[in-house]
Amino acid sequence: MRKPDAASHIWNKDFVMPLRDHFHPPLKNKSKWEAVHGQWPAVIVQHLNRILPDQFVAEPRVHLGAQAEIDIATFETDDIGTGVESYDPRSETASGGLAPAVWDPVMPSLAIETEMPDCDEYAVRVYDIDDARRLVASIEIVSPANKDRPEHRRLFVGKCASMLQQEVSVVIVDVVTSRSANLYAELLEFLDERDPSLGTQPPSLYAVACRARESRRGRHILEAWNHILAVGQPLPQLPLWLSDVLAMPLELEATYEQTCRDLRLPPAS
């Protein structure tokens, strides 16, 4: 069993290449950011499944959230109702008796056509297959839609907070240069905590590994390994915690560079 050294960075010289900007020209004109976000989880899965102990398995998860917006002005009169099918409460039952009367609620105070907020997911999930496929770790690659509006940010933050509460370790990787929000900072704000490494103006590019473990007094201890990212700089190695005492190295640089090679993206200038 291995414990990571938060201060150590072990680089493979064959893979050390700077982070590219996939959201602005010139690279934006040659390849869509969705290609990297869609391929990167698969490459991470290939890397992890070569090194994970036999009882663990990594799987990719890519899910695109709904993009439709609420249209408050749209009302469909025919669809506005009580939610209870109309029928004669005195209709006969199969036994020939009378069916009991069903309570019919009043008209709703609001009826609008809407899409419930949904969250983009470009992620890797790690499961303990010896423990009924219990989720033990999640790697979340942030998309522009995760950062573009308050309800999307709350949805992402709430998902991460819920996993941490269940002692699932969470890694957040944000290479989105077209949006300025920092979801790690908003996660800490949601938990009423702060990380001095973020400074007064949290950076928009970062990679952070988080975990919550139980203390001897029965309370949770939140631990985080935060790294500020920058275009033109290599990506870090992060600890991926599978249990309180077992962590594996998550090689962001090697997997990112492999993703770029798989997609035939030009080398960083």
C-alpha cells in the first residue's frame, strides 16, 4: 500500500509537454475541445487499469447535459392539470364494487415547460468490485457548461460534495480557458471552508485531488492537493485515493499528452 507525497512530482521526460489552449485560436480552429474531453477519460481508464490492484476497476463516463433553457412564456393549456387522470370515482372495480373516491388536488400555482438542470460529465469512475462495486473515486474533467451559469456550477459542486460526504475521493481537472469560475473554490464555499493556496483571486485553471476521511473523534477531515495550471506548463501528478491508506498516482501529463497524440493534435508551440 502506498501513500503519496503531496510535494513530489515525478515526470516522464518523454511526456513532458505544455498544456495547450483548446478553447481559443489557433488550436480551436483545428480541433474541438470536445474531442479532448471525450478521449481523455478513456486514456485515463487505460492507464489506471494497468496499475490498479485487482479488486478495483476504472470505467469512463461521458454524459452531455441538457442544453435547453427555460421558456417561462410557453404555456400549454392542454397540459396544465392536476397530475391525476380524470375518471369517474364511482366506476366499478374488477370485483363489481365501487372504486373509492380519489382526492383531486387544486390547480397548480405554476405550470411551465422547462428542462431540469443537467450536468455535463466527462469523468472516470473507480469501483471496488470486491465490495459490491462500491464507488471509491471519481475524476471529473470540467467542461465549459459546468462553469457557464450558477445553476450548472451548483449542480457540479453538489455532486462533488455528495461524493465526498460518502468518502469517495474526487479529482477535479479544469483546463477550460473560456470561463473564469473556479469550481474547487465554490466547492469549498459550499462546505464553508477555504484553501489558502487559492489566494484572493482563485485561478481558472487548476487540478485538485480531494478526499474526506473520518477522524478519531468521528468527524470528517477534508484533505486537498491543489495545483494551479497554466497554458504552456506541464500537468501534475495527483494522488487518487482508493481508501484511507491506499492511493495510486494519477498521471495527468502522460494521459493528456497521449490523448493529444491519439487525436493527432499538433505539438504545443
